[in-house]
Amino acid sequence: MTEYILAKYNYWIYVVLMMIGLYAMMGKRNLVKKLIGMNIFQTSIILLFVSTGVKKGGATVPILMHAGHEHGAQLIQVSDYLNPLPHVLMLTAIVVSIATTGVALATLILIYKRYHTLEEDEILAIRRESRAYKTPRILNPTD
Amino acid sequence: MRNWFKLISMAAVIITGALLIYGTHDMPAWGDPDSPANSHVSPRYITEATKKTATPNIVSAVLADYRSYDTLGESAVIFTASISCFFLLRRIRNKEDHND
Amino acid sequence: MGEVIYSAKPLWAVLVSMGAAFLILLTGEKARNLRESWTILAALIKFGLVFSLIKPVLAGKTIEYTLITLLPGVALQFRVDAFGLLFGVVAATLWIPTSFYSIGYVRTLNEHGQSRYFFSFAMCLSAAIGVAFAGNLLTLLIFYEILTIATWPLVIHHEDTSAIAGGRKYLVYTLTAGCILLLAIGITYSLAGTLDFVGGGFLAGHGSPGLLILLLTLFIAGFGVKAGIMPFHEWLPSAMVAPTPVSALLHAVAVVKAGVFGCVRVILFVFGPELLQQLGVWTILAGVVAFTVVAAGLLALGQDHLKRRLAFSTINNLALIILGVSLLSKNAMTGGILHIANHAFMKITLFFCAGAIYAKTHKDHVSQLDGLGRQMPFTFAAFAIASMGLCGLPPVNGFISKWFLCLGAVETHQIVFLFVILTSAMLDVAFFFPIIYNGFFKKPLPDVAGKVDEAPLLMVLPLCFTALFSVVFGIFPNAFLNFFNIVRLAVTNVLGG
Amino acid sequence: MSDQLPALIIVAPLLGAFLTPIIGWWNRHLSHPWVLMVLTIPLYAAYSSLFKVIKNGPFGYNLGGWAPPWGIEYRIDYLSAMMLVLITTIGFLAAINAKSAGNTEFKGKEAQFYTLFLLQITGFLGIVITGDLFNVFVFLEISSLSGYGLIAHGEEGAPMATFNYIIIGTIGASFYLLGVGYLYMATGSLNIADLATLLPALYHSKMVLVGFAFFTTGVAIKMGLFPLHIWMPDAYTTAPNSVSTLIAPLMTKVAAYLLIRILFTLFKPDFALSVVPIATILGWLAVAAIVVGGVKALAQTDIKRMVTYIMVAEVGYIVMGISVMNRAGLTGAILHIINDACMLLCLFLVIGAISFKGHGREIYHFQNLNKKMPLTMAAFVIVALSMCGIPPACGFFSKWYLIMGTIVAKQWVFTATLLASSLINAVLFFRIIEKAYLAPPEDVAAGLDHTEAVIITRDKVPLTMIVPILISAAIILILGPLSGKIIETVIQHAVPAIF
């Protein structure tokens, strides 16, 4: 039992982190909180991925230490180095996460300019009010 | 209304979390060097990458060579995001209309 | 079945009016005479094409043309057999007088949207010929749906509240029917793997009896909507808000006949008489239809609006056709199928008359027609001839088909149905003869008294023409178009021998 | 040259996108012709790959020359070649349309707009062409991010709708990524073809099951499958017209493509048939989608919003075709991907033209519109008939296959839903056609219209709008009768042989 927990506990921690993020995305009514939740969610996925590349038993970062030597290639032991693939994938995923955050912040700026609040309930109330006496018109979002 | 909504979110989150943890049951133990993830595709990177790409950093080798199209996509993602922000936040002043 | 000829003629017969439709739209309101000449030209070419098919078909050949494959084993295919040809000939022939009549009608009344009117009209004819020549159920359905849509602009032509309401009702009924048909055809395809019409049916040996009965119900409900079978007839009287030439050609000939045509196709060429006998459902079917016959007749009695009365008479006669076919005996079938052609000629005459009266006097209620016969003698004479025919009096062609229907009813030993047919004839007398009597012998209403004043020539000539032919076909059923022979051949195709 | 076709399909629009800001900075009026020029390359490449596939069968392309499980592979088979053709064609038509609509909606920002436009198309193409699960994620994000940017620039409520879309879309993409992660942990591979051989041994592994669940949920979010459609109507209604013209027809279809890939290529059909009850779940969700989409569409008076709810129902159609798990159903689903994309393109083009002329989008604004825009309304009627499943428009044929699929599967509720949905569509569209083609009742009552030939003016929309409208309407009419041919040459090979 203890062994089982020791073998899995770090996955569970990521899952719990993930769920904190997911709850913030769905349950919070403040848009910035949602965005923060999104970041937590994405980061925990990245952690989960990276953790799959771990090899116990003395493996180190996948940079060859004696690559300069002629015969260095023959000495490479697979178990000596961490799995490089998850790292590669997560580099991309980090970039994606940053990019998404950037665009989301840009829309938040637009929203704030228009409604002067970032509380979803207040925005909905303003929109309901404005819809009551005028039909939507095409606006330049930067107005 | 609000509480009701939060309850649903909580339920969805718990279900998702339970599903994810259920999935970990069959997962290889953390750090197992013989797990499929560590033994199917990746060993070849470790043994071959330096030979074929002349780069000691295997992560760089995979990033920029084996999976270079992911990296191209990655740069496209950043480019997309920057253009999106530019597109959304740039102010067009009226006097620009008179220029042409 | 005999030899098969591969020829694109059926396709051209369909395309010619479709092409004309677009020429009409392009020509538009600015050059009315040119626009109308497209209609006439297309009508004549179409008649020529269809007419040229009669001879090879009577020689026992089938004309086939495959356009493209729609599904594995099902192509967009035209196949002209005797039964399809009968409908094709009727539609193509009657388009000619209707074209002339339409021109007279819309110009007399100075109707709006004439381009749209002629466009839709030509599309309808295209679709009707497509229905007639379709070689399988899917092709039939495709043209059937085109017909549905193309008729809608005609139904709502007047654009007033009642026209729009009528149009909506029409769409609700026919589009629902289209969906039911789609389902029925889907089931048929999944059962038999083919949809090609075969004289005597192709469904025998596929599926359980329960499923087949359900399938038949779906088919009859699907086609029965256009054919005005009783629970589904409501749209037809409402659609009478359309201009009269529309009611004439479409609601007496093309649209409703397409429904009847579909029913008959399904009964004889999909299920086949043997399978129906085996399933034992033909009596139920005949019973339902017989109810429609009588009920429609009774309802017609209560209508004061002339076109609505004609509409119920149409429902009555359509049911009579299906009754004939569902009796499954040789003579009943002959009578039923022949009635498709005969009823078309008589009913179109009646609608033409109603339109002529309306165009000239703006009267459309039966009670307003007193004494008009003296003012419009030709119109009323034609009306009298056609209604005599519908009552089954010789020498008009209605007599022949009703005679065969009665023979068939006797043949099957179902005296009930004989009574139904005779009752229906009585009811016809009851609701047509007062109109004729009042028209000729009652004192005219003050505002129309005294002057002989026929409708324009473009309207009177077509109606005299169709009335005349009703009589000619009564005396010589094989004159010109060989209707009787075609019908005989169609029945032989189904029953064999 | 022809060996490099698959790379060209992605690289050309991507490089084009990188260069667009420079060209636009130099002279912003050049950006539109530049985009059209760039798009001809993937258009050509897509068509020639389709013909190549039809002639020689599926082929792969190893990027950078690395063999598949280690490098990234582009895989072009019948289904992906068909999708490439669809995306490039629709993208090209939408790009033509963007000139007038986009130039008014994004005055002064043409360069950025066209850059995002090209990136959007690149993203779609990448998702379809690649044979690597993680590469799919990257392209999914390219298309999503450019979509967020484009949509947020729309009407009054657009930023809010976009933010919701970002949140939900990110959940979708992250779920997809989690799915990739779980499968990677189970097998150690990311290549679809490689995974397909490794997975059958692991079908009952909890890791694979959970991975599959997250895959499908993620894709369903992107696809807007009920009940995960909540972001869709707001986002596509508030989006600028030139943007919804591109994204609305394609995003859902590309996601549907992914679903088909996951269910039938990544996992073998017997996984869905015997291991998980996914078919049943998808089927009933599809029923709910069709019903809810139809009913909600009935409640709308804004036509653009109505169309977005119709999209919800149309997604239901495709998913229903997939869920019945037989040849006819899947054929119908794939055919409906093509047909529905063309129909939605035409609808959004028409809406764009109407808005461009300054007419409102409420149904009562359509009163007598035929007199003002006859060609546009003719196209609208064609789409409407196609949506109602009236032959010979293409909608009928996909509906036929879908119905056949449900009949073969003996799912009568599904059949009934499909039939009822065509009727709902008929109500939806005929109430607009009625308005557009009939004179206002008060005019009729006053006898105004009965006088003489009402002069019908020409549409007076720019050529760049009316031409795509007419082309898409023509495509709808032509695709119908050609569907037999399309199925014969392409789709029947795309359906797994087991059916």
C-alpha cells in the first residue's frame, strides 16, 4: 500500500492542482481569477508530462557530458539520461500557455475598457440593460 | 443561482479529478526507467541524437531537428498571439483615414 | 418486359421546361411577349418529345436513360414504361392549353409577379415529367420534392393573408410527407437493396409482414398527402387561394396526380398485387380510400366557394383512382389508371371555367353564378360537359373509366365498393347539376344581366379545347394519344399476360 | 515538387502569414491580393494530393527525413486529402469575401487581420494533415489563438464571448493534451499510426480508457457538441462577418474530423464497438444536440444567432452518423462534413452581404429583401432548401445516408430526430423566405404591388462578395448530384473496412 502511494502520489498532486485550476475556471465569477485558474490548470498538465520523463536510479539531464570525445557515443547508456521527449513537448506547451494567457489578457483589456469591471455578474447586468433599449450595433472594440 | 452554478462546477471538477486519478491506477510507477514512455521512442533519441545531429543537448536536438515542425508551430503560436494582441489593442486614430 | 432503348429523350423532356424557366426569369417583365413565347415553345417541344415516346412504348419497349449514380445500386435514372408515359403524356398535353390560358388569365387580371409565376410553372412541369419518367423511388422522390417546392410560390401568389396561410399549410403537409417518404424509401432500400420499379413489385420476400404493412402505411401517408387521401386532405382546399390556372394544372393535374401516381407506383410497382393479397391489407387500403370518396363528395355539397367545391371533387376522384388500383383486379386497375388521364381533362376544364368566370365577373361563389350561363355560353357549355363526365355520363370520357371501375368492383365480389362508386357518382350529380341549372335557367343577378360577354379568347379557346377532347376521348378512347392502349399495356406490365 | 506537396500545404500559408505584416506595412492595400496569391499554393497542393491519393492510395511524408515514430509524419489518406480540399476551397472563398467585409470591419488593421486569417487556415490544415498527436495539439492552438483574436474584434459583446471561448476552448485543448499524455504514458509513442498498432493490446488499461475519455471530451468541446456547445452561439454571432465566414464552417468540421480519426484510426472500430459505450453516449448527445439546437434556433429572431444554433444541430447530425457505427452512417457523416461546411459558408456569406448593405439581421429586416438583393436571396433559397433536405441540393444526400445509417442500426429514435429536424429547418428558413419574397401585407392591401412590374434592382454588393456567394450556392447544387461520385472515389475508402 505504501509502495503504491509512493509510486503514484506525485501524479495525484498534479491532479489535485489541475482540479483547483479547473474549478477556478468554471466556478469563479471574476474573469481574472478564471484566467489564473487557467494558468494553474495548464501548468499542472505540464508538470504531469514532465514527471513522466523521470528515471529513478541516477539518471541526469539529457545533455551528453562527453560528447566532444570521438568514442563518446558508444558510452551512452539510456538509463543514464532522463527522457528528453516530454521536455521537448512541454517547451511547446509552455509557449502555448503563455500565448493563450496573452490573448486572454488582451480580451480582458477590451472588456474592461467597455464595461469598467471584470466581474462577470456585473458585465452580464450591464449587457442585459443595454440590450433592453437598443439592438446590438457593430463597434470598434477599441472605442 | 450562484450557489447552484458553483455546485455544478464542483461536481464536474470532482468527476474529472476522480477520472484522472482512476487513470493513474495503471500508470507505471513514478520514475520507472522501464515504463513505456521511457522505453519505446525516447531511447533512440538518447543514443542517436548526438551522432546524427552533432548536438550534445538532446532536448535541443529533438526540439530543433526530430520534432522541428512542432517548434515551427510553436513559433507560429507566439506569432499568432502577438499579432492577435496587436490586432485587438491597436488604436486606429481617425486622422489615419485621411492619409490615404 | 421487352427491349430497352437507351435514349436521352426523357431527360430532354424534363430539361426543356427547366431551361425555359430560367430563360423566363432572365427575360423578365420587360419583354413579356418574348417571355411568354418561351413558355409556349417549351410546352410544344416537350409535347413533341413525350409524344415521340408513345410509339416505342406501345411496341413493348422501355426507354431508359441513366444520368449518374446516386448511391450504390441506385442511379438518377429515367425509365419510361407505359404507366409513366400515361402521366407524362397527360401533363405534357395539358400544359399547352394551360400555357395559353395562363397568359390570358394573368393579363386579364393584370397579375403581379408574372415572371415568378411562369418560372414556377415551368419548374413544376419539369418536376412532373421527372416524376412520371423516374425509374426508381429515389429519382421519383427527388422530382417529387422539387415539385413541392416549385408549387409553393404559385400557392402564395396573391401574397395576401389567406394565400400565405394556405401556403404555410401546404408546406407543412407536403414537407412532412416528404420526410415520411424519405423514411419509407430508406427502409425499402435497407430491405431490398434496390429501388428500381418492377411491374408486379420487388418487395416480395423481404422483411416481415408487420414491417411491410408499416412500410405501406408510410408510403401511402407520404404520397397520400398530395393525393388528398382523407385525413391528409386539408391543405388542398386551402391551396385553392392560388390563381385559377395554377389550381387547374397543378391541383387537378400535376401535383395531386403526382401523389396519386406515387401511390399507384408503390402499390403496383413496389409492393405488387400478389404481395398485397398475401398481406391482406388491400381491403383496409380500399376501405380507407372508399371512405375518402364518399366523405369528400359529402363535403363538396357544403361548399359555396366554387373552387373549393372543385377541390373536394378532386379529392373524391383521386380517391376513386386509388380505390380502383387497390382493388387489384384487372378491370378496376384499368379504370383507375385510365381515370388519371380522363379526370385530368375534365377537371382542368372545370377549373378553366371557374377561372374564366372569375376573370370576367370576379365571382367565385356558387350562389353568385345564377344566370351567368346566358352571358358566357361557351364557358358554361364546357362546364356542363365536364361535369357530366365526372358524374360518369356517356359520351364523356369519365363514363369509360367509371364503367371499368364498376366492372372491377363486381369482379372482386366486393359489392360495398360498387356502392361507393355509384354513390360517388350520385353525389357528383348533386353538387354539379345545380350549378349548371342555375347558370342556364335562373334569373341573372342584376349586375350581370343582359349582355353576352365571354372571357378573352385566350381563355375560352383552351377550355373549349379540353372539353372537346373530353368528349372525343369518351367516344374514341384511343384517339390521338392512345390512352386506352397505354393503360392496357400498363396493367399487363403489372399483372403479366 | 510533387513529392513536397504535403510540406507545401503547411509551409506556404505559414510563411505567407509571417510575411503578411511586412507587406501590409509596406502598403496595406496589397495584403488582400497577397493572401489570395498565397492561398492558391495550398489550394493547388490540396487538389493535387487528392488526385494523387485517388490514383496511388494514401501516402506519408516524413518531415526532416526522420522516420515516423521519432520524427513527425504528415499522413495524407482519403479522408485527410478530402478535408484539405474542403478547407482550402472554403478558405479561398472566404478570403475573396474578406476584401470588402474585412476592409470595412478592420479598417486600418488589414495586415494583422489577413495574417490571422492565414494562420487560421494553416491551423486547420495542420490539424488535418499531421500524423502526430502532439503536432495536432500545436496546430489546434494556432487555429484557436488566431480564432480568439479574430472573434474578439467583433460586435459589442464579442470580447466577453471570446473570453468565454478562450476559457472553454483552453479546457478543451488541455483535455486533449491530457489525453495525449495518458496515451503517451501507456505506450511511449505520439505517432497515430504507431499508436494504432500499439494500442489494441492495451484497450482495457485504465490509462488508455481515461486518455480516450479526455480525447473525446476535448474534441467535443472544440466541435461544439451538446452540452459543450455553450461557447459557440455567442462567439460566432458576435464575431465579425468576414471571420465567422471562415471559422464557423470549418472549426466544427475539423473537430469532427479529429473525432473520426480518434474513433476509427487511432483506436480501431472494435474499441468503440466492444470496449466502451461511446457510440451510445455520442448518439444520445447527438439527439439532444439536434433537438436543443433546433428548438433554440426557433426561438431566435437574429438570423446569425439562429444559424449558430443550427450549427449545434448540424454537429449533432455528424456525430449521429458516427455513432451508429455502420457504413451508411459514417458515409453520411463524412458527406455531411463537406455539405454542411459549404452550406454554412454560403449562409454566412449571405449574412455578411446583407449586413454589408446595412440591413439588419433580425427576421423582420428581411421584408421584401428580394427586391433589393435578388441574387443574394436566390443563393439563400438554395441553402435553405439544402438545409431542409430538399433534393437536388446536397443536404438531401447526406441526410439520406444518415437516415440509412440509423435505419440499418435500427435506432428509430435517431431516425425520427433526423426527420423532425428537417421539418424544423423548413420552418426556420421558410419564415425568412416568406418575408424576403413577399410584399409587406399593408402594400398588398393597398394594392401597391399589383400595379406593374416592380423594379428589381441589382444586388449592388461588391463583386468580391457576390461571386463567392454564387460560387458556394453553385457548389451546393452541384455537390448533390455528384455525391455518388464523391462516395465512390473518396469516402468509401475513408470508411474503415470493417463496416
